[in-house]
Amino acid sequence: MVPVHLILFLLAISVEGILAISPCNQTFTGNVTVSPGEIPTNVMNCTFNFSINPNSDTLMLVFSSLGCLSSGDNITISADSKIITTITSENDRVTVVSTSNFTVVTLLRGSGNKTLTFKLDYKKECTQEVDPSLGFLSSPKHLPLTKKIIKCTYNVISPEGQITLLGFTSFNFKSGSLNVNGINVTAGQNRTLPDDLLIPSNTAIILSLPSNENKTEEFISILSLVNDDCSNKTFSVYDNFIYTSSAGAVCHRMIDGPNGTLVVTVKSWQTDSLDILQFRDGLSQEDKPLISGSSVKDNIVLVSSGSKMSMHLEFKPTIKRRVEISFTSQASGGLVKVGSDITYISAMSGGKDGVFQCTLDAGKKVSLTNFNMSNNGTVEVYDGNIIIGNPVFTIKNTSLPIPVFMQTNQMTIVTKSVLSSYTFRATTGMAQDCDQFSQLALGSYAVKSLGPNDTFTCNLIILPMSKADYGGTIQLTSLDLCPGDKVTISEGITSLNAQKELVSFTYNSNYQFIPQLIFGADKGARIVTALSKCDKRQAGVVVAASYDMKTLSSVCGKQPQSPSGTVRSPYYPLRYPVNLECQWTFENKNNSFLYLTVDKLNITVGNSLKLTGDKTEFDFTADKTLGKDLIFSKSKDLILSLTSVSKDGTLVIPGEGFVINYEYLDCGGSRNANFSETFSGDKKDCRWIVSLPKTTQDSVNAISSVYIIKAKLKVSENYVPGSLTVYDGTNMTVNTLNLANLSSGKELTFLSRVDTIIIQYKNVTTKNFTLAVTITGYLCANFCQNGICMHDEWRCNNINDCGDNSDELHCSAPPPPSSTPSPQPKPAPKEDKGQVPGFWLAIMLIIGLIIGILLPFIIPAIFRRMRKRNYNRMTDMGNPEA
């Protein structure tokens, strides 16, 4: 239960006695103080009177600390049968003056369960000593005066080292007046409240209440003590406030500059979290705070709408802090009103810098939608109130090419050396997530619709970044379009920086798969969403996207550093982005050979993957290099480039990309003719890709004419078996040939399956030897189903030489004629030198009959034994020639 106590203070001129009585039914006159007084619980109402001489006296009653009254309790003060005021539990402090000969105080209790104890004082003149720590001062409650003018004097007493801040929250005078230190206080033109006042100790405030009032005149003010050493009023153009201390303090600074506006900069704000700082756009309590509380931080800039500004600080006695705040005056600039055109002429400031600022209510966004400059100059636009670092947008010697959307409710514009007039307009942005102007390295974006009747255009503008080796990616994560809708993504944000449309989507677009898009960080990007009226549209997200600014090397083009490794297209095995231009540089530090194995290759038509160098230009997609190894001779640095540049906004779904393995070799190369190579001890790893030379006939008969290689290998002395490996195909994943019969001074001859073989040398000795290779092309007539050339002897020999068993199919039918030569052609028949004797003829017939019976069994067995010795399972090699 809230205690119910009544405390009434009467400030008397002199106290002649103290009477411990109940005031009920009493009449008080003269100089009397009643303290304490008690109203018993059984007394539900109490009335007492004050009597004065109305010709010479003015009764002054001051009631304070009345929060102890309970709900239902009230005190009514009346005179001449008229109520002056009623006090309830909601009142904190009430002052009453009366010129009536009888003033009646009536207490009505809501309940009588507690005794009300109170102190009662009164004074027969309107004077009062005011303690600023009480917190407020107001004019007394009174009835319209008909007999005389009332003058009340308030003496404000401040402790040593402090002065009093007097601020008005209500001010209503027509014929009355309020005088402070001999100066009449008034509200300015078109103002309702006077400016705040800083008054020293022992300041007299004189209130005059005239007679014949039609309406009560009054003022209500707040009082607070501030430190004298850090509070003042200044009229200087420049004022610098510096405070360094660990002691508590309250400071109030009022700046009244020349014509123009003020700019305040918080240069340092190293304080405790309990400290308070507030700036007002003017000097009175009716002026709107520019900033307060926890929003204060280092380097914030605030701009006034006129030449006046106040600053109020409260430092708690905790940690040592340093605060530095500067105030400067400017001939141009100021607060910008949303939706209004602001015209500035440079003659006002001679082309000096100007600071403009626009602040909206929390939860709203501000946009700069128009800026026209007729001559030279630079304009910087900042999101928020900090103008250190990179601006959101910079305008140089031109007009604003695009609207600039802030992410906050505040925008600061700084004009520099503008020697001409200009006009600009700030507006309230659209929906909170519709128009965005971003300079973030990472973010997300969404456009939401409220339903079928929504028709609007939204922009996401990603500002360019000046950082080197930076790029950006955009990934649309959701699209839900209606007929007439369109979403356009462009690299660049205006025509001034070569804006290029990357892709656009409409209702009919195929956007089941939406690839990532790459844009240059130095150009920025823009997403424009235009929605039309659509009866079928549901409320919700129409477009959603994410964007990321990162180093290009983290997206693609990371330079190969190891002697061997793998390079991949971005995001493999996912599809690579649109508008991609990636480069990997293979540095030839040791004058070596670059060996590439194309493991995976899926590049969309219209995109390209190329390797270029000093004398090299190789197109991977044109040469169908999937599954083929490549080697590039000694050269300068080689650059691998993947390009997927979009054309005219048409979406081309990119491929999955590529996986290429690389190695640096000591020697090797590509060969399409006979060659010889001498190996020395310093050669560790060498490879040759041997293929038949291309001819005009090859291109004409590309389908029907396929050649394979007949190769002869010959090595000199010092050859070490095992140092050479021959791969029968276009890469090193195919089977190797059997080189067991290769030795010094002998030739090894074999037929390949395709038109390419790879010879590898691994150093196993310090001695030198020479390898000679002779190649001949032969036309292939029959093919395995897997595409390799089917040699004649593979057909129906009960061995899966093709690898897919297609050489063993349909063996009941005779094999088709072949034009493929045998590695060992049959010897020419000898000349007949006479008739054979008869008995020899009989013997020969018998022997022939036996051979005829056994031959179908003997020859295949011999042939299989020879192949088993000279070939591996997937390798075809002929008998060695002497």
C-alpha cells in the first residue's frame, strides 16, 4: 500500500513559534509556522484557512513532495469561492499565490487507514529562495487578478563553482513579464519558448503578474546545476571544447554564431558508457535534439539549421576520459528538409566547403534523388554522420547520374570548391528493403511485394571499390516474376563507367538454373527490379540475391606455385560464373617445359579457354582436348584464360568448367616426324607427345580416314631398361607398351591404337644414351566400338584386344577385308626349278593332309603364345626386327 503522507511547506519571513496542532478548522494569520500537524485516521476531510490583509499582503503557498498522496486523496485551494488549483497524487510541486483575505485549504481523503503527517508553512509576501537542485521552477497558480499587480521574486542560489541552467518548457505571457538579471525574457519571432539561460548564483528572477487578466499567465522551467569552468555562452565563429578528467562534471555550452549555420565535429569521445552527450539544433527546449545517448562516437559531424546550437554533457565520476568537440561556422550548408529543393549559390561562401545534412525518423531511409551542378566542383555523399573515409558517392563537375540510396536514416553532403550554383533534393526512400546503395563487401538484397496491386521499380546499387585485385559476385537466390516484370543485372552503375547489361530475366525466361555473375569491383553493379500489376502475384519475396566482394585470386586465377598441381575453374564442379575473365599465369622460372593433362572439360559454346604465350596460342575448346595431354616448349610465361563474357543480356548457361593438371618437365616436346634425343644425367623427367602430321587429306577425309602409328624405337648403349615408358594413346592413363625386348642396338617396332603415343623418360642413371624414333602413318580400316583401331590379328583370336570385346563379336562371319598392313609382311614366293618325283609327291600329299588337319589348331596356339610374350592385355606390338 502506497504510504499517504502530506507535506506542505510555507516559507515564512520570520518564525515566532512552532505549534504541534492539527490544522483542521483553524485560521492562520501573521507569521506562523505549524510543524508537524497530524490528521487522524478517523478524519476524512479537513479544512483550514489563511487570512491576510488584501491591501498590503500577498499569500504565497508552496507545496512540494506530494507524491506521497494516495489515489483518491486531493487538496483543493480556493479563494472567493473559486478554486485556484487542486492537488492530487500526480503532482510533484505546486506554488499558489492569493490576494484574497481568506484562502481555504480543503483536504478530502479517499481512505482513513493512516494518519497524515505534514509540515505547513506560509508567507505573506511573494518571495522565495530557490534551490536549483529541486529541478524546476514555475509561476504560481492564481486566480485572475482584479485588485493589484503581483510581483514575485525568486532568488536562485547556486553552490560555489556551479551556475544554474534555466530552461523553459512552457512560456505564456501577454501583459505580464519575467525579468532575469534586469533583462526581460521573451520568446523569439515565430518561437514559443525563450532560449535557455546560464545564470550565476544570487540571480534574481522577477515575475510580474498584471491585474485585469482574462487568462492566467505562467511559465514552467527546469533547473539544473552545471560546472562553471566548462559551461558558457559564446558568440565566436570557432569554439573548441576540450575536457580531460576523471571527476564528475556537468557542462553546458551554447553557441550563437554569425549568419549561416554551425558544424560540430566530435573529434574525440573516450568516455564512460554512463556519460551523456546531447546536441540541440538551437538554444531552447523546443529545439529538436540532433543526437544524444549512445549514438555519439568519434568523428561524427552534425549540422545546425541556423546559427545557434547547444551542447549538454554529463560526466559520471568514474574513469578518466578525453572529449574534444569543435564548433565552426559556415556560410553555406545546414539541415536539409526532405522533399524540398535546396538551392545554393557559391557567392554566399566564395566557393568554400559546405556541409549539408538530412536526418529522418528511425526506421526510414534517406535518398539523394537529384543533384544539378552548373560548373566545376566536387560533391561527396556520406551515409550517416561520419565523413572520414570513402564517401558513398562522389560527384565531380557534373550532375548526379543515379539516385543515391542510404542504408541509414541520415545523409551528409560535403561540397568542395564549388564555384557555381547547384540544386539538390533529398527524399524518403521506398520500402526498407527496396532501394539500397551498398558499399559493403558482403550483403544480401530482397524485393518484397505486398500483393497484386504493387507496381514499382527498385534498385540495388553496389558501389565501385578502388581496391586492386578485387571483384564481385552476384547470386540470384530467388525469382518469382509475373508477365510484365523484369529484372536486369548490369556491370557498372551508370553510363559514365561503361555500364554493361549482363543478363535480364522476364516471366518467360528460363531461370530454373541461375548462375553466379561476376562484375568488376572498379565498376560496381546494379540490379533493377521493375514490377507491373499482376493479379496472380502473392505477397512475399519477388527477387532475392546475395553479393560478395572479394579478391579475384580467391575466385579464380590463383597463380600456380608448385612444380606440379591442379587448376580448376571457379566453383568446380558447379558451373562457373557469367561475365568471367580469369587468368592463371604459369611462370617459366627454370626454362622448363609445361605439361598439361586435361582431366575435365565442359565449356559452353561462346565461352573460351585458351593458353597464350610468347609464340603460343592454344584453344582448348576448338581442339577438343578432353582426354588429351599437352606439352608446351620452352617459352616465356604462359597464361591460361577462361572467358564467359555475356552478350546483350542474353543468359547463356555456363558449363561445369575444367580440371587441368600441370607439371614442369626438364625436356620433351611435341613431335610429328622422326626424331632423336640424347639423354644426359641432368635430365630427370622428359616426355614427348608423338602424333602424325596433319595433312589436307586428313581434313577432307576426317571421318573415313583415320591413321595409326607404326613406330620404331632404337636405343644406344648405356640404355637402362625401365627408364623409358610408352603410353599407347593421347594421355598417360592408357596402357603402356611392353618394352622388355628393347635393348642397345636393336629396334622395337609396334602399331598404336590411335594416332598418338606418349614417350616418357625417367632418369635412373648418370650415363648418357640416345633414343631414335621413326614413325610411319598407316590407314586404319576396322575399328573397335570404343573408337580405337582394330588390328587384323585381333579379329576372333579369343583375346579381348579392343578392351570392349568388340573384336570378338560375330566371329562366325568372315572378317572384312583390311588395308592395314601387317607389321611383318609375308615373304615373296620362291621360283619353281623342276618337277617333283612321284614318291615325293605321295609323301608330300600325306604330310599336307596331316598339316591340313593340324594347322587350324597349331597356328592359333603359336599366335597366342607370341602375343602373350610381346603384348600386354591392351597392347599390340609386333615381333622385333633384327
